[in-house]
Amino acid sequence: MLNVMLSLPVFLSAAVGFKLCPSACLCYESSDLVDCRLRGLLQVPPGLPHGSWLLDLSDNRLTEVHTRSFKGLWSLKILLMSNNSIHSLQPQALSSLHFLEKLDLSFNRLRWLPPDFSQSLSSLLELQLGHNLLQHLDSSSLGGLESLRKLDLSHNRIEAMDAGAFRSLSRLRLLNLDGNRLNVLKDGLLSRQQSMTVLLLNHNNISQIENEALSPLRSLTLLGLRGNQLERIRFKTFLQLQTTSTHLHMALNPWTCDCDLQRVFGKIQHVRHLHVEDYQDMVCHRPAQQAGSPLASLDSQLCVAETASVLVITITVLLAVIGTLVKAEHNRKNKQSQSDAESQRLDR
Ligand SMILES: *[C@@H]1O[C@H](CO)[C@@H](O)[C@H](O)[C@H]1NC(C)=O
Ligand SMILES: *[C@@H]1O[C@H](CO)[C@@H](O)[C@H](O)[C@H]1NC(C)=O
């Protein structure tokens, strides 16, 4: 029964379209959809029907994508190769896919992207590269992705990215870099991302956000910075987010809870378009006496010491001034009475 059901579409497509289907795959809708999932394939099978627009090669054992593996597949719009063991894309591997709109290469073993990776992918809207072993993004490999809207690079090992890595991606809406090893968010990296609405940087090693790094992101609605190494932030850096409404996720960082930090968050909370969503979950790491306390629970306490010392200084200065004045007045009076006595003596 199962066999009949599985072979029915093959039979139908053969009957209707007279198009070939690789024996390992199932072809539907007169070969528009080609399903080669879970077949233990070691290579992209030859003889894929040229008219197909969806090809699913997920859950196989592909290790490489050879040059021109997809030759002649001009109509392909969706190519799924998730959960294989792909470690290399040979030159020109994707070069015939001019109309491809979605490419899924997640859950593979890619350590790097070849320089010509995106050369023919100018129609691509969505690229999934999550759960690979990528370490570095250079400025050429994503250079052809001028239509791209969604880019998932989460759960790789990315430590560094060339300043121009995202330069061509001016239509990008969503960038997911969760679960990498980034240390610094640099000025200029996102300078062309005016359309970006979601930027996910959770669970990296970010300890520094450079002053102008966020300023180009005029459409940002969500910025994820949970689980990084942030100890302090500057108010100015976030004030640069000239958006209508941006939600910030900032818990799970080793915050140094001092008056400075409290003031920064106090100010951020007064900026109407900025919303720290998880302020209640932000826990102090330093100084030792505050470690483990939620920042929210220390509200206004941290600046008390500072306010007190300002008060003490003010009072001391005031007292000194008053003292001087009193002394001066006293001296003046003394002199006055001396000279009065003098003139009385002379008068007599
Ligand atoms: C990945 O593919 C293997 C077969 O190669 C399959 O057994 C496994 O269930 C797949 N994993 C996921 C998460 O889909
Ligand atoms: C994380 O960043 C710190 C500097 O803040 C650096 O010393 C450390 O090596 C980084 N760790 C990784 C895994 O990159």
C-alpha cells in the first residue's frame, strides 16, 4: 500500500509530463517538485528534470557540491540541502542558479564560503547557513546577494567579518548571527542596512559596541544582545538608533552595576522608541557586593553613594564659604569697633 502511494506520483508525473525523474527521487506536478530527501545520497543525482523549481536534497550524506551539479536547472527557485555533510562547494557549483530565491545549506560542515559563492545568486531572497563551521566572512563571498532579505548565519564559529562583508546586502531585513564568537560590533559593518528590521547577536562574545555601529539601522525593531560579554554600554551608542520603535534584549551579560550603568538604563528607558524587554532579568556580575542582584532591584540605590558624596562635598564647600564670610564679617566688625573706639578717643 505504502509502495503504491509513494510510487503513484512518479507514475503520474511520468504519465502526464513524460519527464525523467532520477530513480532515487520522487517527482511531483510534472517534475516541478523533486523530492530526494533521506535517500542516503552521496552526490547530487544526475538527470534532474530541467523544469523543476523545487529540489529537496535534505537529510542525505552529500559531502561536496561539484562544479555544475545543477547545470541546466534554470527554473530552480528553491534548493534545500539542509542536514548533509557538505564541507565544500567547488567553483561554479551554484553558477547556473540565476533565478534561485531560497537556498538552505543549514546543518552542514562548511568552514568557509568560496569567493564565487554568490556570483550568480542575484535573485536570492533567503539564505540559510546556520549550524555550519564558518569562521570568517570576507567581503567577496556575499557580494552578489543584492536581493537578499533573510540571512541566517547562526551557530557557526564566526569570530570576525570583513568591514565590507554585508556591503551589497542593502535589502537585508533579517540577519541572524546568534551563537557565534563575535567580540566587537564594529562601526561601518552595517552601514548599508537601512532596511534591516531584525538583528540577532545573542550568545556571542561581544564586549564592545563601537559608537556608530548601530546608527545606520533606521528600521530596526529588534536587537538581540543576550548572552554576550557586555559589562557596560554607552547611552550615546543606543541613542543613535533613530527608529520608530526598537526592542532590546540584553540579559545574560556580566553587567558591572554602578551608578553609570544605572544612569544609562535610566536614560534609555526614557527614550520613547527604545524598549529594554528583559530589564527585569538583567543581573549584576560586578561589583562583588551586587553580584547576583537584578539591576532593577537596585533602582536608585547605586547612585545613592554618589549622590551622598556630592552632598557631602557641597555641604563642606558651603560651610567653608560661610565660615570665610563669617570670619570676614567678624574681622570687619572688629576693625569697625576698633576704629570707632579710636575716633571716640580722639573726640574726647
Ligand atoms: C539528518 O539526516 C539523517 C539522515 O542522513 C536523518 O536520520 C536525521 O533524522 C536528520 N536529522 C534531522 C534533524 O532532520
Ligand atoms: C572573548 O572575548 C574576550 C575579550 O573580551 C577574549 O579575551 C576571549 O579570548 C574571547 N573568547 C573567545 C572564545 O573568543
